[in-house]
Amino acid sequence: MTETRLPLNSCSYTEQVFGLLGKRWTGLLIDLLLQRPARFNELHTALPTLSKRVLSERLTELQTVGLVEREVDPGPPIAATYRLTERGQGLGPAMDALRVWAGAPVDNDGRPILPVPSTPQPTDTD
């Protein structure tokens, strides 16, 4: 008896998603912006091995596809804040699923428990 095998078909939507999100640093930037809006230097500080040139390129790409918006505060000094659009926020559940798949600890509802950033403790200088 021979087995009938269905042909494999590439999905253009999947190709489009991974063409963008599969680029180095893009997923991490989305992950950071899911936490809160941030300025350019804050994003660079959070990912210090990411060059400013590539950070700028990735943010521009994300703006072009409507996942990130850039809000300019006229200052002085002039400052720009990056935030996820509603469409970008829609990636939250997918990012949570990826965290769980990668082994992140989960709460009783199956949601990943994100690490709490450490805050510098005041030192006694008296």
C-alpha cells in the first residue's frame, strides 16, 4: 500500500511575518516596547550590543509596517519616544506564547512570569 502525501505549501503570511520579526534584534525591541514606551537611548541601554545604526534601522522598519509609532517632544531638548501601535500591541499574546515555549515560568493561568528588574539599593554613606 502506498501512502498519499499532500504537497507542502508555503504561507505568504508566515513568510511576511518572519521576514520582519526574524531579523536580529526586532523581536527583542518589540519585547521591550511591550513593557512600556521608551526613548532611543533607553532602548540602546537595554540592548548595549545593538549598534545605534541597526537600532535606528529596526525602529524605522517597525514604523513603516505600522507596529511602532514615534512621538516627538519638541523640548527643549527635542526627544522622541517610541511606542507600539495597537497593531504592535497585538503581538503581546504571541510573545507570551514564545516565552512559555522557551521555558519561562508561568502563573496559575499559564501566563509567563516576567523577571522583575532589579532596582539599585541606596547605599549607606553616613
